[in-house]
Amino acid sequence: MSRLNLDFSKPSVQLGVFALVALGLLGLLNALSADRIAENQQMMLRQTLVSLLPPGSYDNDVVHDTAQIQDDRLGSPGAVTIYRARHQGNLIAALVPVVAPDGYNGKISLLMAVQPDGVLAGVRVLEHHETPGLGDPIESGKSGWARQFIGRSLSNPEAAGWRVQRDGGMFDQLAGATITPRAVVGAVQRALQVMSDRRQEVFIPDSETGSALPKPKTSMP
């Protein structure tokens, strides 16, 4: 059986060894970074949950109670993870990541809480690149603009009302930044329609109680 003899004094061998070590370190760093990114994403999700759902309103581990939905209307090309909040086994809300692709400066990432009857419990902006001082009031920390979605559904308002006031709808626009709120309102309405169309995949009755799903509040046939 032949042996592979390497002459480590040769620059080519040294370069090869260095490349292998560098690749190994890069792989390790990527693995560690992926874990850290996942941890940060879960931490951000848990913090956002507190602002969308009152403390004590759910008692399950929402981060690990999920469903997968693939629908272009949610603004993402692949499957989207839906997070489910339950209290004593009863599903109280689904947390839906949504992307508005048509913001003034690009995509706007949202998280919305939808109750089993199709009513919104809240909407939060997770990430955006809108102009400071004009488009950024969509952030809950900078204004109460997003609170106008609470209690809304596909039938409240009717389809024509799901526009900003400048377009004949009922949602407030932002002074000098109509494109930004227009994008958010449209994305929320589309996501509500997805939740209505795909509700049996998301709002699964508890296996023990077998509780029936409430009828969604929608004007759609």
C-alpha cells in the first residue's frame, strides 16, 4: 500500500494546507453565525409577540407551534412560517410574516396577528428602508399609525375601504409619504385574504377539545 509523502517545505503544499485550514475555519464561523442569527430572530419574534398579544393571553411556545404556507400574496417567494398562539389548548391567534414589496424605498417586512375569526389583533413593522421623518412613522415606536388595523377584517371595512384616504379608503396616510402606508395597507389586506383562503391549514382546532373554528368575518362568498 503506497504512502502519500508531502514535502511541507514546498510553497504549493503550504498553500494547500493553509487553504484547507481556512475553509474549515470559514465553515465553523458560518455555522456559529447561523446559530446566532437564528437565536436573534427568535428573540425578536418573542419581543414582537409581547407587543401584539397581551402577556398571559397565550401559554404555549409560539416559536415552535408553527405551520408552513406558500402563497405569493404574502410577499415571499418560498414557504412562510406561521406562528400559532394558544391558551389552554385553544388557538387564539396566528402570527403571520408579511412583506409589502412596493414600499417607497423597497420591501417592508411586517408581522400581523390574526384571530381565528379573521379579525386583526395587531400589526407591527419589523424592517423597512423608508425615508426617516416621512415613511418611518409606520413603526409602532414612532407613532400610533399601525394601531388603526386592530379590530379590522376583510369585511371591516369592505373591500373598497382597504385603501388610504387619498385613494378613497378609510386608512390614514402619512403626510408626504402616501406610497408607504399604501403599500402596508395593501399587504395587510392580501395577507388577510390568504388567512381566509387557507384557514384550515393554519387554524387547526385543538386535538383534545375539538373546538370548532369560528366563522371568519369576511364579505367574500
